Amino acid sequence: MARSTSQQNRETISAFWKAMNDSDASQASDIIKTYTREDIAWHGPEPYNDIQGADALIDCFWQPLLRSFPDLQRECDVLLAGRYRDQDWVSASGYFSGTFVEDWNGIAATGKKTLIRFGEIMALEAGKIVKTYFLLDLLDVMQQGGFQLGWDAPAIEGLRPKVKIGSGVLQSEQSPEETRRTLLLVEAMLFGLVRKDQPMELYWDPEMTWNSPSGIGSARNLDEFLDKVHEVFLHGLSGTWEGSHNARYAEGRFAVSSGWPSLVAVHNGEFLTIPATGNTLRWRIMDFWEREDEYLIRNWVHIDMIDIFKQMGVDVFERLRASASLKR
């Protein structure tokens, strides 16, 4: 039986990332150009934002990253493929790891192994990546280097929850019925969240785990999520929530969504110690979910937190520079 486009794309991305893991910086350019289209549109976090074309992507993102972490390796916790609005996608959540030997984005090198949390969703056409949405937890990298954020995360920092059942790195096509069940549950939860009129207990297992970027932290169960995370968002963004997705699909027991922005809301209450500004915040978000039976059991959330702070009038990179100057 012929392999589906989703399966072919999954294998393409797996081969791409294996080649990058097995190579060094001198080979990276050729590998990237093998798997990406020349005119790729790459959308990343602050300070990168939008990069157009493979050459610019290599020069602006990949080469600086590989100079700073020459032994860089990528490990996925979740990888799934699917289709949304006539576009084929492959998405992944996980970590880069490498020895931090050269300053990167103004973050001082530590000489130590460093983890970089990532979320990535890629559109493919004819076996090439044509568009990417990509998020990194740069706040966490800063904290690993000793930078203090200036506020206490409402939830727990540093948790790395694994997939509960089996592997989240899907190697083959999954049951269409399981896929349908997962997508229906995720979409019901999302629409209820935006309307704020549905109790989360309808969708989440009591022992769910919610894994979020540095600055917010992670929750180990539903009660902890509602008390320490959800309440913070409701207080700081108490008006109408809007948003849209550039991709939202499921495969088997796993699902993903991404929006640029995914959430639009007014900052009309204190949020992470920042007083209300009245600014409309546009959130770049990526979510990955795992379903167990009738409930969601895991949620890996990626947010461009540095961009959110910038929209609230706080320059995290300036704080980082000021902190570094005090240490001299």
C-alpha cells in the first residue's frame, strides 16, 4: 500500500533532524537546503521574528545557534503529522541540548550543558519545508545561566513531563477513529476556554500535567493548573478572548494547534507582576496534547513570552544586559 503524504512528510522531517544531529556546523547549510525550499517563510520568537529564505535562515538563526552549541542535539517528546485547511503539516515538541560555549542572543555562555525547549510546526510541499512556526524558551536558557526574572512563576519551574502512554514520537499512521476522538475533544475544550463558560473538568483528567514555558511554570494536576495558572490568565486578561489557528489537527491520541497569534486579549489586570497596561496582547502560542480515554492528560504549551513582555512594555533583553553589567 502506498504511503500517505503525512507519512512521507514525517519520514522526511525525521531524516532531516537525524542528519542535523549526526553532522557539525560545517555541514548544516547543505543539509538545511536539502530539506527546505529556497523561499521558506520562517516565523520565530523574539528576537528573530520573521525570516524569509533558506540563506537568511541559515545566517540569522542556525549558524549562530550552532556556534554557541557546537554539539547541539534535538530530542522530541511529541511528533505528529496531519492536514489542516489544504496544507500538510509536521509538528514537534521537545528539547535541544548542547554545551553552551559562545554567547547567544545576549545570554552569556556557561560552558555547561544547556537545554532549550522548542515547539515547531512545519508546512511541507513536494517533500520540502515551505513554512515554519517555531518557538524557543529563551527565558529558561537565561535562567539556566543564572539570570533572575524578577518575579516568581505562579507554577513550578523546571518540570519536563513525558508522554504518559507509549511514545509521542509517532512513527506510523494512527487509527482514524482515535484521531477523530482526539480532535473533537481538543476543539470542544478550546472553544469552551475562549467562551469561558465551560468547566475544565469536562475535558481534563484530574491528574493532568500542564507544561508551560519559563516565567509561568508547570502544573502537576488539574487543581494546581486552575489555582496557579488559569486564574492568573483570567485575572490579567479578563475581557473577551479571541484568536485563530494557522494549524490545528490530531493524529491518534495526540493533537497540536498553532496561532500567530493564537490568542488576542486586552491586558486589563496585573499579569506576572506587570500592572495592567490596557494593551491588546497578541500571543504566539503552540499547544500539544495527549488524550487518554475520554480526557486530556498532558499539555505541552509553547509561548513567546519575551514578545508578550515586550507588548506589556518590558524589555527582557535590556534587563538581561543590565544584569550582566552589574556582574562585571
